[in-house]
Amino acid sequence: MGYLVGQVAGFAGITVRTLHHYDEIGLLVPGERTHAGHRRYTGADLDRLQQILFYRELGFPLDEVAALLDDPDTDPAAHLRRQHGLLTARIEKLQKMAAAVEHAMEAHKMGIDLTPEERFEVFGENDPEKYAEETERRWGGTEAYAESQRRAARYTKDDWKRVRAESDEWTARYVALMTAGGLPSGEAAMDLAEEHRLHIGKWFYECPHAMHRCLGGMYVADERFRAFYDSTRPGFADHLSEAIATNADRHTA
């Protein structure tokens, strides 16, 4: 009898809209139709959908998936061999990522190889070591956290001083902008927000605009971040958060 589109969506854990899209582009055209014209999927259709979802999970774009599945010289056994090879490569990559995280966890909590006196000299009262456990608990499984740990473990005291100097100089310029009445939606504020994002990418981890937008939201949602920024100038956290969001819109429009 075949399966209706809603049933197939439930089986596969995808949306009806996705199935409609696959039909529209010819990637997965249902083998049957009801008298009323409704889609009905056959067993062969479900086999093809399983192949599609596999390649999509591995990041293949839809046009490449279609080319793979519609290759007349490829039989089902060849698909299985290809999938086995791709899964093996994915497993190896994940194992390397896990090893990198484990290596980072074995280092100092924040990877900052400084004495207490040196940490105070560089960070003052804002020593990130205070939040090491919370940082690991919230983001320990992410690639950004692992990358930050790998980089930080290599930095010397002079490196950390450069990080602090760049941050302080940027902060002074941002405060000057606010004092002059610059709006968070203005070009200058967006440029400073972009510098903020690039500073993170330079010293800690790659920070796409979407991630940067999330950080900006955290600066106002978390009272500790808000207090940190607003201690420099009242309203700093809100101003910066809005500038980050506006800058993200500018670069992703």
C-alpha cells in the first residue's frame, strides 16, 4: 500500500517539508500516488531515503547526493563500501578530536602556565582560573574549548601581556566611542565589535559571527559578564551586545 508522507517523516525523524523539497528537486520522488494525488512511498523509496540521510549526515550537499545515488555504474554493494569508508574516516577524526580534548584536560585547568604572582600581574582581579571548572562544565565538549586550551597552553607570560594590552587598548577606544555618543548600530561600533571577534579568533578559537552573537547575548544575560563590562562604563554590556548583533547581521545578510 505504501506510506504517506507524514508516516515517512515520522519514521525518518525529518519534516514533511523536507520530503516535499526532496520531491520537488527530484532527489526522492515517491513511487506511488493515491487517487487523490497524495504521495505514497514504496519500500524502494525508503531505501533511497536512508541513503540520502546517510550522506547528508556526513555533510554532502544535495546535488552530490543525487549524483552518487543516480550513478548508473554504482550498485548497492558499492554504496555500502563507500559508506563504510566514510564512517571509518569519521570515527578516526572523532577519535583525534577526543584525544585533543583529553590532552587539554590533562593540562592546567585553563592551560595558563603561570605562577600565582604572574597571573595577578597579568590579569589582576579577573583571573580566569576562578571560572575554570564552570567553563569546562559548560563548554568542555566543544571544539572551541579544545582549541582554546591548546593555544593557551603554549602562551608565555609575555604572550598573555600582549593579549591584555590589546584588550585594554580596544576597551579604551570603545569607551571613547560611547562617551562621544556613538550608537551601537553605527559603523564605528560595528567595526569595534568585529575587532572584538577577530581578537578572540587570533588568541583563543575561531569565532564565527553566529557564535559571536551568542557571546554578546551572554554578556547581558549573565550578571557576572554584565558587571565586568559595566564596571568599566555603565551601559557597556548592553551597548557591546547590540553592536555585536548588528555587526553579525551586517556580515551575514
